[in-house]
Amino acid sequence: MDIKVITRHAPSNYGSLLQSIATQKIIERLGYDCEIIDYRRKDEMGYNIIKSHLNNLKKWGTNPIKRMIYILLRFPEEYLAEKRFAAYQKKYLKLTPRYQTLDELKSVNADIYMTGSDQVWGPTLSGSYDAAYFLKFVNEGKKKVAYAASFGRTNFDEPVLKKYKQLLSKYDLITVREDSAVDILKGLDMRCNGQVLDPTLLLGCDDWEKFICKDYMYGKKYILVYQLNNAQVSEYAKMLAMRTKLPVYRVTPYFHQVVSGGRMVLLPTIGKFLSCIKNCSYLVTDSFHGISFAINFKKQFMAILPKETTSTRNKSLLKLFGLENRVVSNSLNDGIIRDPIDYLSVNKKLVEERCKSIDLLKKMLNMNL
């Protein structure tokens, strides 16, 4: 059986890549052939990424001189990150030929088509949804499923929700990653086959150990920052460093974060990225996948929520494991340091959810429709 998966594998982002690796690994472990559809929108590549960011930045986007300065500052690092992650994708993923449009995707052949995890049903950089991630290119009669799909947010206007219902009605089975996504489908009067774990949590710590550079950062005591876009991550890490007397390391694909503090670990390999999390004393992050790997590696972490419209995915993950108390803001909570996470109960829940999620995935791939 040939499974083709479309997911957000291409951004220069460790979480996007690692969830794609995990999706492929777990499907192959169940006995199927799996390829990741190498779909990359033109507006999400190279210089076009910078332009998309600029359109959402009032501070930089309206003044021509400021726009030029922003482009000159950000394009080199964006270009380098894109090249580096393209090499990682080639190394770790089984990719189809490259596709850039919905029409091109119509030539993809598979026994089962799957929408994978991550924010596949949320807005793209241009601000609109992309029908490709809803398998719009797949012919009628073909098997279409979704595993751990995410809307990335909860607030959509009525025309978008109407279109979502039309696109999602073509699926044979749907599972989602967040409890809020279950509610969205319920609001659309559509069946949801369950809330499941992100693919990175389907692989255990032993699985991820195989990727790790074992000597990298081993034996050190430090605070690790993995920050996407919330400046409070840096501020909290500084307070934590003053209290614990530990150094701060910052793992990032982008050099511009150098101004945010901490010793830079710039564009590390997958093995070094995972090693940074595996060996840290504390992790401070606003990343969904940062939290996921902290849970997998049994690390003490502090979660800073991203902006309100996109915080639902982090909240859902923390709620699932009873870890809502790990959310911090702009003040240091001594209790969170004195009372470490009880991973005995967290691991029990993780094993339960992992078994349930894999059973649902098996059902998707074994269905006779």
C-alpha cells in the first residue's frame, strides 16, 4: 500500500521537519510505503517569504526605506536557513517530485492520500487557506484521510468555515490534534474520528535517541531557549538565569535572534537540536514542538503562550497532560522551580494516548472503503 502525505514539511522550522519525519517513520513501521508530497508554494520560498512577512509588519511594511532595510537584514539568513533545511529534508524524508500548484498535484498517485499534522488547515503566509492541504487535487473515489491535522487557530469567518465544510466533507476519516479542532468540526456538524497526538509524540524517547548527537551539550547545566515569536520567552529566560545562576543557550535557525540574548546555537543539525533539548536543565519556549520534545525527554520546561489567536495548540497539548501550570508570563514563579513535573503520571498518560492514536492511525490505513 502506497501512502502519500501532504503536510507542512518545507518551512525552515525544526518542528515542521520533525513532525514530517515522525509521520513517515510511524507509517512505515505499520508496514506501508510512505512518501511526503514535496509541495512548496511559490509565495513561501526565498524572497517571497520576506515579502509575505513584510505585508504583516506595520512597523516595517509601509515605509519604502524601512522595507529595503528589512529585506537586506532578513533575506541572507532566510536564504541560508532554507538551503540548510532543504538538505535536512532530502536526508531524512522520502520526497516525491516537487509540486508548486494545485494543478501539478493532480499527477500524484497513491492508494491512500493523507493530510498530515501541523497547521495544515490554518492560514498560509498570504493569510488565506490552501485547498491543496484539504486534498482538493485528489480524484473522487480515492481514499482520503487526515491524521492530527490542525487549524492553528479558532477564529474563522463564516465564508471560510462554509468552504472548510465543503472541502472536509470529501474525507473518509478525520483525526485532529487539538481539542479546539474537535469543537470546530462539531460546529460544522461534521464527524471527527478523534483527537490524536502529534506524530513527534508517537515516537518514543528511544526512537529520537537514534538521531541525537550524543556528546553534544552532554554533561552541561544550562537553560535552553527555543523561541518562535514571543519576546517574553527571552525575558523569562533572563529572570530564570539570574535565579538559578545557569547560562542561557538559544537554539534557532535565524541569526537575528542574537539581539535577544543567550549563547547562540545557530542552525544546528537535527541531531544537535534534539541534543540541546535532551541535555538542558530547563527549557523556556513558546513552541508547540518545543513542549512536545520536552515531554518526550522528561524535561523541566516553562511554556510562554504565543499570541492569543494561535495559542490554542499549546493550551490543548498542556491540558491533555495536565500541565497547564507550566504556563508562565512576565514574572518568575518560584513554585515552578521548586515543584518539578511529575513525569510518572505524565508518562502514563503519554503511553495511553500513544496507543489510542496509533490504533486510530491503523484504522485509517486498514479501512476497506
